[in-house]
Amino acid sequence: MTACKTGKLALTLGVSMAFLTACGNYSPRENLEGYPADDIYERAEFEITQKDFGDAAFYFGEVERLYPYSDWAKRALIMQAFSYHRDKDYENARVAAQRFLDFYPADEDAAYAQYLLALSYYDQIDDVGRDQGLTFQALQALRVVIERYPNSEYARSAILKFDLAFDHLAAKEMEIGRYYLKKKHYTAAVNRFRVVVEQFQTTQHTPEALHRLVESYLSLGLTEEAQTAGAILGHNYQSSEWYQRSYKLLTGQGLEPKVFENNWLGAIYRQMIRGEWL
């Protein structure tokens, strides 16, 4: 469709050349009562080409408002969600995407709407400081894409983003744990590193978390826990720098990596090494 389709509007309304000539002067966001749906939709598409995503979202919204339940309204709603997302108006992007899913759950664009919904959380992760609520919501929304639309073109991207968001949560736990360790709040540090080892075993942060547990437990005088963490680290990540550091710390105190199964790390050993999920 073309952005400057003036003939139909001229015949329909006879005036309002400001709106008709998209490449000239016009009054943005004017009252669009009486304009054909396809021309308002094309106005919105033109705004996208100009990267005026806020105006594009407005015009797509007008199509839905003025022509509800039409095919144009359905197309406009998914494009409104897209426009809001490109405008970084994530809250309204979520609202529009969710409305599309509510109204058209079986539509061929439902997978894309769910993906946009997930992106509206995912793209805010780096702005969230220590509050990880949006990261959890991103994970939940991405999981829906993966499980509900496994054969869609968005599933692979959702899997990659899920892994990155999952890693992000682990990284935040590590950041807080390191802070507590630096402040010599060893018990609080252990709690954070334990979360990584128990809940984020598949991330890249597990080796460091095990090493930090060795550090923390040695500082607390809990040598059996420190030795067990070192043993798990040595079994799974023996070539890593973290094992080398842990081994040096342990042997420096006359200890060696060794499994003691009477603590929570013993259960982790049984899970990770023996495959006993009991």
C-alpha cells in the first residue's frame, strides 16, 4: 500500500488536504471520524517509515476504535503493539499485545503478539537495577512462546533470550553475593551463592559460585562445606581458574577437596555427579 493515497479520501470527504498529503503539511492526530480504515492504516504505515512510532501507534489505534471487529482493526492492533514497542513504550506495547491475544488467540499473528509481549519485559531487563521482577516476567512470557508456539519463527529467538534472561538472574545473585562477601557478611553471601548453585546450575556462573562458597565457608570455619564445594568444582570444572583458586585456598589450610554428604552440598553432589535427584 502507498503512503499518499489521496484520491479515495478526496472523493469521500472532498477536503482535509492536510491529512491527505502525507509528504506535506498536515495536522497530526486530528479527528479522523469518517476517514476510511485503509487510509488511516496507510497513514500509520507512513509514520513507521518516518520512525514516528508514537504517531503510528495512535493511527493504528484509531483504526481499531473507528472500525472495531473489522479485519483492519485486527491488523491495526498487532501493528499498534509493534509501534509501541519500537517507541519503547513498553507498558502500552504489553497492553496492545495482550489485547490481541485476548481477542484473536487462534490468529496466525498470535505467536508474534506473545513474542512482543515477552520482548516488552525482556528489553527492560538492563534498566531494572536489583529488582528482578521484570526478568521473571520476561522468562514466563518467553516460556509461553517456546511451549505454545514451538514451530513458529519466534521460538528460536525466544529460547536464546530465555537463556540470556536466566543467566541475568544468576549474574544478579552473584553481584549481591560478592558484595556481601566483600563486606564480610559471609552467611548472607553463602545464601546468594547457594541460590546460583541450586537454581542456576546451567549458567556460566556456577563455577565462580562454588569457588565463592569455598571462600565463604572457610571464613566461617565450616571446612566440610568448603571441601565439598571444592570437590564439586573439581569434578565438573577442574580446568577452570576457579578450581585452581579453590584448590590453593584449601591446600593452604591443610585441606583437600572432599565430599561430605551430611550437608546441602552433599545433595548437590548427588544430583550433579551421581544423577540422584532425591
